[in-house]
Amino acid sequence: MAPCAPDDPESVSVIAFIVRRLILLIPVLIGVSLLTFLISRIIPADPARMIAGPHAGPAQVEAVRHAYGLDRPLWQQYTTYMGGLLHGDLGTSFHTQRPVRDDLGDFLPATLELTLAAMAFTIVVGILLGVLAATNRDGWIDNLTRLLSVTGVSMPVFWLGLMLQLLLYYRLGWLPAGGRLDTGLKPPPHLTGMYIVDGLVTGHWSLAANAAWHLILPALVLSVGSLAVVTRMMRASVLEVMGRDYIRTARAKGLARSRVVWRHALRNALLPTITVAGLQTGYLLSGAILVEAVFSWSGIGLYAAQSIISSDYNAIMSVTLVIAALFILVNLLVDLLYAVADPRIHYR
């Protein structure tokens, strides 16, 4: 990222920057695929035995191993998988006996819906709490925010999920315990796979409301750790900005304190927070595995957990590549948002 030459059109510079970053995505995904492939093969497990069943004889297990190509050398297995990947073929899942591409199409939208909700809650509430803590430094709001931040980072998401289920579902009955819809309800017509979006677009308002009701608790649990990090970063950034000369000048002109904070300090304090929020996407995607298991959320995290248990190599490889690609794309979006938050930033 660097200043553009005065005669370079900004739109061309941005497009060139995006294309360059997308090209760099290729070697990163190759490295991730190779690392995942080696780790999955090192683990002492026999997927052929799991597929054949506990009562299968040695001949049946060998037949299954040959049918899935598990008896080939490792380099042949890797090149076969990558060759299929270039043609959009992610292989067949050992666990579901379906193409992995179809499984991802069914499970990925649920995780995206959960992650987007958690990220929206993290950014909005984290920025608000960070600004309030900074503008009331060492006050009760700041001390309470510190306590909540330390607590949020310290608590495991699976434990927090179980405790909130016990309180908000079993004791108080305020929120559902899990699932994406109430029992007996059919999903809205499939457009994106995200129930809230599909329900709103197709006019099934009650289904969209029910899906949102089920989304509250898992999204809250998933966002707690990231919320703590974003809040602390926003507080530190605002405190740093509030000590600069242009802020003192704005105060000397008689501007209201709220206007100085929200119109002048906030925008300049956003850059570090944007960076941290982008990095927290990886935490949210990894934390979704535990959250989806606790709340029976039929997303890619639950699918990944089942694939790991059954040593489903193709599914494990594909889930890892998808998460890595999403994380890289989010970081690309973060770089583009820098120019939106600070007009002085350009790309070449």
C-alpha cells in the first residue's frame, strides 16, 4: 500500500491492487492444502476401516481402501485431489457419501449467517463500548468494560454456551436452546442458504423472525471473545487520538465534546480497530466449530467436527481451504476499508 502517482486513476489502482492480492491467494491456498494434507495423513486413523464398518473383514477393508484411492502413494493422492480441485471437484465425503461440494453448499451458508451476525454485533457494540470507556477514562463505565473484556477473553466458548443455555433456555425460557428453526418448521425457499435473508426476500416473514430468534444466542456466544478484543483496541485508539493537536484545536474552537469525539476522533481511531476486527474473523470461523456443536447449528463447523472424527480426508481438506480463502478475502476487504476510513490512503 503506497501513495499513487497523481496521474494514476484511482479506480484502476484499486482494481490492480485487488487483482494482485487475488493472485497471491493461489500460492497461499497451495501451501495450506499441502500442510493440511500432511497433517491429516500423519494422524493414526484408518478411514477405510470406518467406512467399511466394525464387522468388515480385511478383504472388505482393502476393497474400500482401493476404491477410494487410499492405497496409493501420498504424492499421487495429493496430485489427484489438486487435479480435481482445479476442475471444481472436491471429492466425495467418506462420512456423508455425497460430493463435498454439495455438502459445503448446504452447510457453509449457515456458518456465514452465524459469523456475519457475530461480527456485526462485535463491531457495533465493540466500537460503542470502546468509545464510552475512553471518554470516561477510569470511571465506572471504563472499569466495567475492562472487567467484561477480561472475562470475555478468559471464558471458553463451549462453557459459556452451555451456561447461557442453562440460564436463558432451561431456567428463564427466553431463547431457544439450539437449531436454526423451531421443530416442525420448514426452511424458506433456498436462495442463499441463509434463512433470514431467504425468508425476507421470499416474503416468509415469520420464518425470518424465527431464524433470527434462534440466531441470537449462538451469535452472542461466538462474539464474546472478539468483542473483548475490539473494545480494548477501540478504547486505546480513541485515547491516543484524543491527545493529538487537532483534537485540542477543535475543543479550543468551542465544539461540543460529543461532536469532537464522534466526528473528529472516531474516524481516525478506526484504522487499528478495522485491522483487529479483520483478524478476529479467523477466530470467529474457528470458534464456530465449538459453538455449532453446542447449539446443534448445522453449519460448516459441525460438518468439520464430524469429518475430523471420521477421518474424512476430502472434507477436512475442503473445509480448511474454504476457511483459509474466506480469511484472506476478509483481510483484502480490510485493506480496502482503510481508504474509506482515511481518504489520505491510496493504492498503487
